Amino acid sequence: MSRSERVYRVLLLAYPREFRRDCGVEMVQAFGDLCREEKRRGGRLGLARVWIRTLPDLAFTAFVERSRAMRDRWLFMLVPLAILLGLTIAYVDSSPGWDDTGVSAAAVLGASGLFGVLYPVRPWLWALAVGVWIPAYGIVREFNYASLLALVFSFAGAYAGAVVRKRFVPVR
Amino acid sequence: MERESKGRRARELRDLLPLRPAVLHILLALADEERHGYGIMREVEGRTGGQTRLGPGTLYGSIKRMLADGLIEESDERPDPAMDDQRRRYYKITDFGRRVAGAEAERLSGLVETARARKLLRGRGPSLPEGA
């Protein structure tokens, strides 16, 4: 392995671990091929050109991959938050003095919509995380099957949020 | 069931468009034969006359997502095992990848036609036959 390849392999630490595991060996191999070819064509100057082209590519794509990895981690933080919010809405909705179903429905719709906007890739996940608790509580405690309507609001909110996000802010 | 699957594929296809330039270049590079990563880099550079050079980060970041999207897949075969390093991974375009590349090419072709109709193109490119 040439010195350039060894340096490049160290620089790959800028990428997330999972990305390095999946692509690291091949990236070093491709970079090594590139170095050999350019060195054969243009000597040291050719090798310098490879580095000049590769460093910005490395910096930019490492940033992109780190951002994606952060987004995946964000999903794991958002799910408990959505469940907590759903449980809170269900708790308030089932309180003895609470009879404002419209506010509960709006809360479910709004909360699901918010999560749909934040992470539009899996709207069904937010719909269930937020909306399942009112029917669960209603059916288990009071055999209230009408409370399943809460899921209609949560699915509507989550998918509407996802559509809004995809329409105005590209996700890819 | 199959109709549902086709509908889903059509939605996925629409979701993937427009393709990033790197993704389209990789699909074009794999359209005629299987290649490894460095082979893709060389093909793209050669085809574009050196105007587009994919760095390893751009190339493998794109390949990783294209594998996940089902646009390409790893190939088990080696075009010439005797001549090549067995550790290299070869990639080939999938049927879905071909459809996505075709849809993107049509989209770009529509843009070019619009540019031509509005006299934004200097040169006279090939025009469609009448009635096409």
C-alpha cells in the first residue's frame, strides 16, 4: 500500500463508522488505483492533482454522510418523544373532567403532523406512536371502540405533514 | 397483488426523480456492462471528456444509496477473473434502475426540447421526426 493510500485510509475516519465498514476498503482501493494511474501519466504532479480533487470530495461527502447518520439517530430520539406526547394526550383525554373531544382530536392531528414534517420518511410510525394510545385506553378501560377514530386523525396528520415536508423541503 | 406492486414501483420511481447527476452517470456507466468502482470512475471521466470526475466519496456514497434503492446490485460474476483482483466488487444495473434511468433521460429530453423550442440552444441538434 502506497503512502497516499495509507494517508487516505486515515482520513476516512471523517466518515461515520457504518459507512467506513460498508465502503472503506473499496474507497481505498479505488483511490489507490486512481493514484497509480495519475502518477503513471503525470508523475508527482499527477498525484498532486488527485489529492487536490479528492480532499474537497472527502470533506463534502464526509459531512453529508455524518448528517445522514445524525438523522438516523434523530429518529431514535423522536420515537420516544412521539410516544410520550401520545400518552400525554391520551392521559388528558381520559381525565374525568375532560370532555373536549375536539381539542384531543386537534392535538393528535397536530402532533402527528409535526412529526410527519420533521421526519417524513415513515408517517405511519408517527401516526401509531401518537395516535394509538387514546383507542388503547378507551377500549381497555371503557370498551369505547369509537375512540379508534383517533387513529384516523393521527394518520391524516402524519401523512399530511409528510406531504407538506416533501413538497416544500426536499428530503433526499 | 402484482398491480399493487407495479403501482408502488411507479411511485418509487417518481420519488427518485430528478436523479442526482452522479447517480445518473453511474447508471449510464453500468447500462452496457458490469463494472467495479474504479471502472465506473474511469468510464464517467472518459465519456464526459474529463468534465465529470467522481471522487471516491461521491461514488461510494451514491453506490450505497443506489443499492438500497434497488437501482443497482452487486454482481457475483467477474468479467475476467484471471485478470482481476478477487476482492473487487462489481456492480450491475437492475431492471428498476434501467426504468429509472430511462425516465430521467425522458425528463431531461423534455427539458432540452423546451430549450430548443425557445431558441436557447445555439446548435441544431437532432430533431424528432414529424408525428413522433
